[in-house]
Amino acid sequence: MTKAEFAPFMTYLQYRDYAELYKSITEESKIDFLKRFASEFKRIEEDGRLNPDLFQEDELRQLREIMENPQEYYYRSSKASDYEFLRCLPPQRYPEVLKRWFKEQTGKELDLENPKTFREKIQWLKLYDSTAFKTRLADKVLVREWIKETIGGKRLVPLLGVYSKFEDIDFSRLPERFVMKTTHGSGWNIVVSDKELFDRDDAKRKFDLWMKKSAAICGGLELHYADIKPRILVEEYLDLSAGVELLFWCFNGKIEFVSIHKEPHGANRKMTVDLNWKQLPFVVSWPELSDEEKAGITKPQDFDDAAADVRVLCEGLPFVRVDCYACNGKTWFGEMTFTPASGKKPQFEGLDREFGELLVLPDTKQPLPASSLAQRGIPPLPTARRIDPRHLMDLGR
């Protein structure tokens, strides 16, 4: 076989090498890598060294897309839920990528121009209403200050400490039971019901990772989390074995209903009531409490007073879920949730459109951020692959 006859086989192997390398390089390098990839293979094709018959159909399609428009290939082919992709994504691309993410998560098309359903409107709010005020209220430390200013501190769970890193916590000074949370995300919590059984090493591994992550890009561009300073707060333990979690669903400053969760850190069974404690014929998500369990849940003593406080807290907000805990005869504030499940789950079975009608969106859109999250200082995850292709090869030679 002559050198000219052998060249197409070398071209195919070169394509395979580049395609594998692309999977491993830093996100910041990918567009530049693809541009050089495209330029190199255009020259190869002009030289007659590209034989399409050597490629699988999907390989040839990938190569043609890269050669035609490497930058568009990058945005189309990257997974819309990939952390590193979203970290480096230019904000002007947020709408198209959020649409892809929504389709990946729900199987449905997202109409950002004329949203109708509750889930669609949550996506709109994520992009166009992630204000500095919401960021303050989503920060589990700063929101406590705002609560004090707004309704006083009577509903705040007693705070045991706020820390910049796990190593700063003096566990010998903590009680036998406590709760640890990050300030900048949702669900990044550890409930310690017995300090003797507390696995500190496992907790450290979790918090070390959580403190390096941005909740803004862990679940579909929840941008109000982006500028929260990561910290760890430790609160007193609330015994919910005889209590419940109360989630006040507030639309445009009005409480529409309350979701009641039994064992929120366990089975998490649910029922829904109105402000008169009358049961409503739906639950926000499964599983539902049995009739016997529902009958055993009584209206908290201070429910009406707590609802009055929540009305003050939700004033002026298009949507917020105010999460509280009722135990030992008192209702405690938990957190403000602006994007339940990031708007990807059907929160109300068969009622997505109906509850979408309750949510009236603001008249004006807030501008998208000017810079990517990477440019704003959000670091890559420590588990991210960090290969710079320039250290391995010089494309184009």
C-alpha cells in the first residue's frame, strides 16, 4: 500500500484520537479545540486524505457538524445538565440551553415567550427574575436578618454557629442533636439526631464537595443561587417526630394552599389544606398520607398567626414557597424556596396549567448576567477532568 493509499486510514485514526480527547479536556478549551479540529480536517479533505467510507454514520455526521460550525456543534452537543458546560456557558445562550434542559427533564417543549403552565413560568422566573433580593432571601444566613427586620425573630430556629469551612466547627461545643446546612443550596443538609453516631468523616466529605459547588448550575440554571457566599450554618435540632413541615405556596403575594409533610426527612408523606385547615383534593407530589394519618394531624396552635407572618414575607413576590416546621406547639421558619424542584417535576398532578394561571409574571424581564459563572469566579468541581489539549498535541501541524 502506498503512502497516499494509507493516508485515509491515518486520517480516520486521527479523527478517533481527537474525538476521545475532546471528551477529556477542560470546558474552557473545548470551543477553541473544535475550531482547530475543524480547520485541520478541512485541510485534510482538500488534500484528498478523507475517505467517508471508513467512518460510521454517526462518526461522519459528527465530523461534518464540527467542520461546518464548530461553535454551534459545541452548544448543540453538550448535555444541558452538565455542570462544567453550564459553568462556562455565555449567558446569552441560557434561554436555548434551558429549553434543551427542560425537554431532557420533562419530555416537553418549553415556551419561554408565552409560558402557560406553572413549570414553564418557573423557568421564566429562573432566567428573568433572579434578582439580588431573591439571592438575599435564598441565602440561609442573610434571610435570617431579613426575617428579623420583617416580622421579628420569633420564628427563627436558634442558631448555633456559622462557619466558612468544616474544619472551623468545634463539635465538642455542640449539643447532642443539631442540624448542619449549607447557605447556598437546597438539600445540602445533615440532620444529626445523635452525636455519638455522627460520622464526621463522611460529613466532611459531603460538605467539602457542597462548599465547592454552585447550586445555580446543579439543576437547570437556578440563577438566584449564583452569588450566595458558601458557608455552613448549624441550627438547633427540631424534633419532627410529633410535628410536620408546612409549605406555604404563595402566588403574587397570596397564600393559595399549604402542603403538609409528615416525616420530611423520611417517608415524606403529604396532604394539602387551605388556610381554614380544610383538606384539598390534591397533593403536590407523592406519596400521600393515608386517611388515618390525615385524621391524626391537627392544626398547629399558632397556624393562623404563622400564616399572617407568611403573608408579610411573600408580599411583592410573583412566587415563593415559604417552608416552615410545626413542632412543640410552635411554627418555625425554614427557608424561602423560589424554584421547587427547579420546575422540572409535575408538582400538582394534572393541575400544571391551572396553577400556572395563578402565577402572574412580572411585566418586565431582568437582564441576563453579563458574564458566565466561570468568569464570575465559580470554580470547576474538584472531580472535573482538567486536561489542557495544548499539553498533548498541537492541532494543525
